[in-house]
Amino acid sequence: MTIQEIVKALSLKVIAGQSNLDKVVSGGYASDLLSNVMGQANAGNIWVTMQGHQNIVAVALLAGLTAIVIAGGVEPDPEAVRKAETEEIVMLTTTLSAYEVVGRLYQLGITGE
């Protein structure tokens, strides 16, 4: 499933990385602990978090993640958006809770493996 298909299915807002919406998502990961994401998420995963600071972009780059979904209505810091645009990282937002996002991703066939 591509990021664009997920954006449409979950009515996500694209904040950055518009040119990479055709990337395929291999799985998902959810955590707000950055060191946990760095050590446990797999390359190609879509990451669900409630963090909105610029360090999430660095973590996504380091881990090779396809996209970041910032849940719970959290708006990312302007610095985070600029960094995501510069690094071509897909950054998405939603008012849905992280729990709801993960459940819907799972229903779409995006698992944690």
C-alpha cells in the first residue's frame, strides 16, 4: 500500500514530502520514545507519534521510515516542517488519536512486522 492510499483512506493532511507519496509502506510502528523508534522500527515503516519537534525527522531519516503520522491534532513545529521538506520526509497530521490511527492502519493491512 502506498502512502497516498493511506492518506486517502484515513483523511490525513500532508504537511511535507508531497513528492514521495507514491512510496510503498512495508509496515507500521507507533511510539513517542525516539530511542525506541530508532532501535525497533523497520525501514519502510510508517511511524505514528504525537511528537511534533524536529528530532522526529532525524529519527525517520536514521531509521529509513517512509512517513511520519503526527496524531492527536498535534501541529508540528515550523522547524520540523522545514526539515522534513528539506530531507523529503513525508509528514502527515490528523486529529485522530494515535490509537485510532494504528487501528485503522491495521485494518488496511499495515502490520507491525
